Amino acid sequence: MKLRIIGIHDSYCSGVAIYENGNISFAVNEERFSRKKNDARFPLESLKAAPAGQYDYVALPTKESDI
């Protein structure tokens, strides 16, 4: 079974990464599209650039105080 996880970070240096079977197969920061250094907006353009498909998990960062 192929494990696919997409990670979305929407804070300082926002971006998207895809992890497949033990390897990072895709990673990009939003600043590559917005041309704004350390862009902290939601990484919409990064998500559009990510390979389409089904993912087993979506990983989002949380602050310890949010748990």
C-alpha cells in the first residue's frame, strides 16, 4: 500500500510538502509564487502546484497550547 501524506503549513514561510512511502516527493514554499519573502498567508498557490490525487492523511501544524 502506498502511503501519501500532504503537509500544509500556513504561518511563517507557508508551504506544502508531500510525503510518499518514506520520501518527500514534493515541497514548495508560497514565496516562490507570491514573491514575498517569508510569506505567511495560506499556501493556496502551493496547493495548486502540488500533484493532484488522494492522500491518506493531511498534516497541519498546531501550537502546543491549542491541544
